[in-house]
Amino acid sequence: MLVLTRKPGESVLIGDDITITILETRGDGVRIGIDAPRGVRIQRDEIVRALTEANVAAVTAGGDGHTRILAALGLSPAAAASAAPPEAAVPAAAIDPDPGAQA
């Protein structure tokens, strides 16, 4: 890891197209500005870690996912089933048993 000392208004260049500028220091924090091409993803480490942990927890949690979503929404499975729209009825004449056959 490269460690540098910078003052507000000073910058660090990474490659040819990324610039990190120290904007200001406040107490124990530092505000930085990052100028990078649109295609470069810039993410805060603590957010990425939290999302990763949440995703792992969601995948490893037991139980039916549909039931857990309904519970999170405050719905019971029976109430959700009665609120579901009815299946669309298709007349038997509209179903072609052999779509490849020529008339």
C-alpha cells in the first residue's frame, strides 16, 4: 500500500484517467473528490462489505423465500392467495394442438 501525505487542494493521479483530490479535512475525517471515467465503479468499502454480508445471510437463511417476503410485508399466505388475480382463461378453440401443421 502506498501512503501519501496530501493537503487540501492537492491531488493524486492514478493511471492516466483517475484523479483523487483532497477537498478538506474536518476533525478526524477527510473529504475527497474522485474524477474517473463513467465506466469505473467507485464504491465505499464498508457498503460493499455490508451488502455482501446481507446477501450471504439471505441465501443461507432457512425457510421459504416467498413466505418470508409475505411475512416482511405483513401478509399471511392465505390473504395473499385470495388477493391474487384469477388465472386468465383461454378458450380451448384458441389453443392450436399442432402449431406446425399447415391448413
